[in-house]
Amino acid sequence: KAGLKKTRRNMSDSLHRMLHSFTRIDEDLFEELEELLVMGDVGVSTAEHICDILRGKVKERGIKDPNAIFDLLRETVAEMLQGGEELHISTKPSVILVIGVNGVGKTTTIGKMAALLQKQGKKVILAAADTFRAAAIEQLQVWADRAGCDMVSQSEGSDPAAVVFDTISAAKSRGNDVIICDTAGRLHTKKNLMDELAKINRVIDRELPDADKEVLLVLDATTGQNGVNQAREFKNAAGITGIVLTKLDGTAKGGVVLAIKDVLDIPVKFVGVGEQLDDLQPFDADDFARALFE
Ligand code: GDP
């Protein structure tokens, strides 16, 4: 996978070199391995967790060759990342609420996701519920045009929950399959932002009580462990069902995916690997582990 070239170059190459320098599997090896994982932005507690699992597997299977650690690591990481990757959007309509701080790639991701779903034959409609900035509404319209889907908006400063309400009504009458809601990435205070998201959530739950709903948090992979902190902040307030990790093409920090799954138990559903319409990939744990440790 092209998107992971940098992470792979960093982690895999040094890992191979490191493993070659050992003649047996001992605590020094695990210590160096932990350090390498932390440098790949896996995070300290997750790196420790991975090493613990590896120690157990080495003992259980009677493994002696240090180079065997590489395959073991890939297997362990794949197991760790598995579960919850698929998007649940079977009802008509379904809702995907997209949240995240400004600059992480939220608008771009919504455009790419809309294009992907439209390609799968689903009729998508966007709700321009980031009413805090006029530019956000304009940018989303550009992506709606690119993806070839509808969009509902009001003027800057209007009530985001009202935009979502309008979009749901439009979706019901036009027969849309999926509603994707943009949201503000920053308001005057964090409390305002969380209150706004809660209000939008209430409107969705009231108007579409039986609909499938995904709440996707968009995180910028280049910010590394900072992404884990953002996920932690949003997790309780917004009931996140999945992560979209963007800009994996531009970073050596792909390991952050592991930290998010391990520490916060939130599945990654998509990864962004570029700025174009088709640069969004559904997340696949096996592929990702293979790409990370090749
Ligand atoms: P928003 O403020 O969260 O809505 O962020 P935008 O969608 O406007 O994106 C911010 C910048 O990140 C833009 O320049 C995008 O082209 C860029 N971007 C978004 N996703 C990706 C990605 O997966 N890879 C790369 N390289 N750039 C991305």
C-alpha cells in the first residue's frame, strides 16, 4: 500500500536490522523492540502490551530465532487491529456523522467517502452542519460537486441541528441512502462544541430512531500521539463508532492506529492516503499489518 511507505521504511527497516543483530531472543531484544515501536508512534503502553503478547507467544511456541519475531509481530498487530472495521449503513437512510478538529481533513474525507459510496450505488446527501465558517460550507459544496451528490445548507451562523433536520427531511423525500453530516471543528469553547454535537445527535436519534448511525472521528496521522488525545476527548462526548485516519501518505507515524485501537478500543474504518477523490481506503487489519511490517 503506497500510503504506508514512510511508516514501513522507518519501522520495518530498523526492525529487520535490529533483529539481525541479535543471536537469541532475550530481554534486551524486547527492550529495543519496544523502543522501535514507540518511535513508530505506537505509544508507550501499547508498545509494552505488544511486547507482553510477544513474550507469551515466544514462550508458548518455543521460538528461538530472533528473526521469527518479525512475523510474530505482524500476526499480533493484525489480531490487535481486527474487529469493527466495517461501516454499518444498511438502513435507508443511514447517517454518518463526521467530527474532528479543523485541519485534520474532515471536508476532504467527507467528499471522498461520498464518492466511494456513490460508486457503490448509494445515493448520498451531505449536511453542511459546520455553520461556524462560511468557507466550510463553500468547500463542502466543491466536494459535493466532485462526488456528484446533493447537499443541504443554510447560511453561516445558522443552527447546525436545523441543517441536519432539513437534510433528514430532504433525504426522506428524495430517497437518499446515506446522509453524511459535516460538523464544526472548533467553536468558542470546547463545551460549546460538545453541546452542539450532542444536539445534532439528539435530532438524528429523534428523527431517525431506527436508522444505522456511524459517528466517525477524523484524525490526522501526522500528529501522532496527539491524535490519541483528541480521540480521548471526543470519545465520551460524542459516542464515536469509528476513526478515519488521514494523511497516512505523508507520515512515518502510521503506528498511531495501534494505539487508538489498543488504548481506546475504537476501530479504524477508513484511511486517507492523499488529496484526491479516490484516496480513501476501507481499513483492512491484515493488509495494514502486512504493509506496516513488510
Ligand atoms: P478540515 O479542516 O478538517 O475540513 O480539513 P480539509 O479537508 O480542508 O483538509 C486539510 C488539508 O489536508 C487539505 O490541504 C487537504 O488536501 C489535506 N488532506 C486531507 N486528507 C488528506 C490525506 O489523506 N492525505 C494528504 N496528503 N492530505 C490530505
